[in-house]
Amino acid sequence: MFGYVRYDIPNLFVKDLMLYKALYCGLCKGIGKSCGQVARIGLSYDVTFLSALLHNMTGTDVVIEKQNCFEHAIRKRPIAKADELTMELGALNTLLVYFKLTDDLLDGERKRGKRLWFKTGFKRVKKKYPKLLELVEGYMKEQAAVEKSAPPSPDRAAEPSACMMQALSRHFLKEKACEGSDKLFYSVGKWVYLIDALDDFDKDKKKGNYNPFVASYREESREALMKAHGEEIAFLFDTLFFAMREGLSDVKFYFNRDLTDNVILRGIPIETRRVMRGDPPEKMTVRI
């Protein structure tokens, strides 16, 4: 599920790019503090976006300091301080990587060795953040059960992932959760599941793995799928974009929202069009 939530660089202010980079590095350090240094290799853009969104929605100040890290041992760079929210998001990052690799193993991929890299981090999360683990693990089991039943419906297949993201928002936002945040996170969660499924169409078709688009349309390739049903699939994603915009309009932000608006309103639709065209992902950089 990783790597799809991206910003639109041509329309991103320099100040927001710098903030994103600081949050990205801060999340990396947060993972190290909550899950151990090895778990930092699982650092994702998706959870960096959650860090930007949740810091803003909870009114948690992002404190940026000049720091070193193992990759930048000589020259200091602006890095967001790893506060409690960041460290718990680091734990979430580790959980999502661990369960994604577990899912890949069940699909027949050789990921057992790679999953071992996150075993210590997983144990640390289990000890320090048991409620977070219970939440994520519960929805992952529900997702697996739904996929085992192989429903010929993208909406039905994506429901556990959408509900998990909504539940995570309530977990982190606490009393600041509202109807708008529920709708926003639910829609983002559903989008992540469906865009990943569409991107994996050819691979899942070849391996015989469950994929809601394969089960629903029976086309032989993603190219054929888009030629025959492109408008219908575009409409499915357009309804999610509309729901995200509605959710955004009802959410209170405590700070400047240019960065998260760029990701939600521009980056996500652009990434959707890329996957629908079948283009390779563009390289995203956070280096200074």
C-alpha cells in the first residue's frame, strides 16, 4: 500500500516542500526511537503525509531543528523533532510494513527474510502501543477474510481498509475527530486500497491472486480493462475525490494547510491518472 500518496511538485510552495522534508526525516527518527534503527528502512511517504495531516488537525506544533543523522552525519539538515505523535506514527509505519510483508508471503512472494528486518520493531510496538496493534491487526484480519471470500466488488473489497483508516484517525485525533475527518480518512483509505489493486492488476491476474478489479471485470490485462471500463473506473475514483473534498471542508486545521491540500486535491488525482494510464511511477525525492 506504500508509495501512492504523493505531492504535486510543480504546484508545491518551497516552504511546504521544506516542511515535508523535515517531517519525512523526523518520521525516520521517530521510527528509530519507537521501533529500533533497522525499522527505519520501511520509512514511507504515506505515513509522512499522515504526520503532516495529523499534526495540523491536532494542533501539535512541528518543532524543526538542525540535526544530524546516520545518512547526513557531517552536514546538519532541518529535521522535525520526534514528538509523541511522530513516534506513534513511526510505530504505525512499522506495523503497516510488517503486515504488508506478511500479506505478500501469503500471496507466494519471497518476503520472509525481509520481514525479519521488522520483527524487533513489531515486538516493540506490541509492548509500547498495544491498542494501536490491536486496531491495525483487527482490520488486517478482516481485510484478509473479505479477500478470501473474493467479492466481485471493489467497494466491498476496500471496506476494511477504509474503515481501518477511519478508526486510525479517531485513535490519533481523539476528541478532535468529527464527521469531516471520518469522511476524509475513510475515503483516503479506500483510495489507497483500490489504487494499489488497480496497479497490481496484471501481477495478480498472472499469479491468480485475488484482486477486486480482476474479479469484477475479467479482462486479460490492465490495458484491456481501461479500454473497456475506463470511464466506469474513473467515476469510482471521482466519487472518492469528491468525498475527500467534502471531508476537508468540514475539518478544522490549526496551521497552514497548503501542503496537505496539495497532496489530497492534486497529488492523489495525478497519481490516479498515472496508474490508470499504466505509466511507471515518477521518482520522488526528499533530499536537500
